[in-house]
Amino acid sequence: MSLSTPRWWYDRERRHAPVTRMLLRPAGWLWAAVTARRIARTTPEAVGVPVISIGNLTVGGSGKTPVAREVLRLLRAAGIEAQALSRGYGGRLAGPVRVDPAVHSAADVGDEPLMLALDSPAWIARDRVAGARAAAAAGAEAVVLDDGHQNPALAKTLSLIIVDGETRDHEWPFGDGAVFPSGPMREPLQAGLARADAVVILLPADMAAADPELVATFGALPVFIARLQPAAAPPSGPLMGFAGIAKPWKVERALKAAGADLVEFAAFPDHAAFREAELRALTDRAAVFDARLITTEKDWSRLPPEWRERVISWPVTAVFDDEAGFTELLAAAVIPSPLAGEGMTAQRVG
């Protein structure tokens, strides 16, 4: 299922769609109640290796996957055999299956696991406990669980909440706090934060600092700042952009901020499966401006193989302001000892 994200979800002043908000509010209360009951009634299972959960409190668009990739990189750079685990949203395989980018497509395992598998061993499993056990049996010394904060089945050693820190244009990461479908929240803010160990605020490359009010939202939880940095500048010349992620408007903004000559931009629903007719229409529109097509790495992974040579992939990475302090946090979870967390600092703003 692809989801078109309503932009009014992120307007905490409730200036837009007031009637829709009101009509959807009871469905949000039901969603929150069902989520809370499921979490409360499930006993998490340990699998014998540390599990680092990369999650969020909203429906898509926070930047979990770039952070998960960076966590995997930091752990592996420290000599820890870290492997990724994902549900495999959008893929047909139930797993546990180790993802092989040379064999699997996004239709098999989902787009995010394909991205994770480019750098580290990655698994998909609808049953997260079975997936973690498969990774451990294959030699994983730590499992990095992508998008697992609302899944209570697997015991977590460290739970990180990723928050989209962009608060420009009157947008707020949690909107007015309403739960899906009347807002972007997967569960009420304080309920989700109560199970978190630390927060990562992810900023766009051109945003100097996190909003102090946003940082204060997390109280005593350690807060780290990371930034989405383009792996390279956009190519020169006219570009026609498109994206099928939770917040496609952020891709358009990021391309322009990076200096792209963006002549037009097309938004698709999150996890959209690009059809031949849609891609041909994009190509025809780009030809009007003598432009090349460009999209995110995540969207590029869902393109049919014959289209990948015709579309530019524009990857981004998560870079931590306090990489040393964040690595200490990871080490304290993966290698528990009286000294592992000594001197651990969080990047505080304001």
C-alpha cells in the first residue's frame, strides 16, 4: 500500500483541514488504543545478541534508514559484526531472508532493506524475532532493527527515536499531536518517548541548528544531532526531480538547496511502484526542458532495471555532529561494562 502524506498533518496550529481532522480524530483514538494494548500485552523476547532499534513516532518521513546505515557503519568500523533487520515493507517475501542486491528486487524485499544491504549484511522478516535469530546464527554480534519502535516482540538493548528536525514553513514534526489517520503520530508522543533511550534529531544540510523548543520536548532523554548530507552535489544542467517518499516536498527543497537546476518536480505516494506509463510521462515532461531525471536512492532502487540507467540516483547520508559521543552510546549498548558509558555526552541545543 502506498501512502500519500497529507501536508496538513504537520501543521500544529490546525489552520488546514479542520473538518477532516475532527472527523478522523475518533479513528486516531482507536489506533492509539490498539497500539498501546498490543505493546502492553506482548512480552519481548531476547535473542542472545544486542538489538539496537531505529524507530520513530510518526508515519514515515523521519530519516530512519540513513540513520540505520550510519549506525551499522559506526559499529562495523569499531569491529562489531552488525547486521540489519527490517520487516521488508513492500516486499513479497516473508523471510527470514538475507537480502542480496544482486538477486532481490524491491518487489521481493522492499526498498529500504536493499539500501541497507549495500553496506552491511541485511535481513528481512515479518517475524522480527525469527529474523534476529537468523542474523545471530549467521554471525551477527549486534542487530540493527530498522523501524521497530512499535513492534514489542523483540527485546531491545537500545531504542533510538529519529525525529525530522525541519521546523520551517510552520511545520512541526508531530503536527498537533494527533494519532494516525487524523495526524502523523503512530502513538501519543509521551507514550513513545517513555520506551526510548535517546533521540536523534535529523536536520537538512542547510539548517544550521535544531529548534530549541523541539529539543526541549524530549526532557531528560539524550539528544543527538545528525544532518542529511548529499553524497555529492547534484549534476549540472536542467533536472526534472521526482520522489515517492513520505515527504516528497523535502527532496525538492533539498535539491534546490544543494544548487540543482530543478526545472520541475513530481511527487508520488510513499513506496510508490513506478509504472512504465508514469516513467514515460516523466521522460516526456523532462524532454520539454531538455532535462535529465533525478530521484532519491530509495526511489531509484524501486525502478525497473531498464530504467536505472536513465535516471540519476541522488544519495544522502546521516552525519552526526557528535560522532564520538554517539559512538559511545552505541558501545555502551553493544559492549556493556562499567566504563562503556563513562563520559557519554549528548549534543544538546539551546
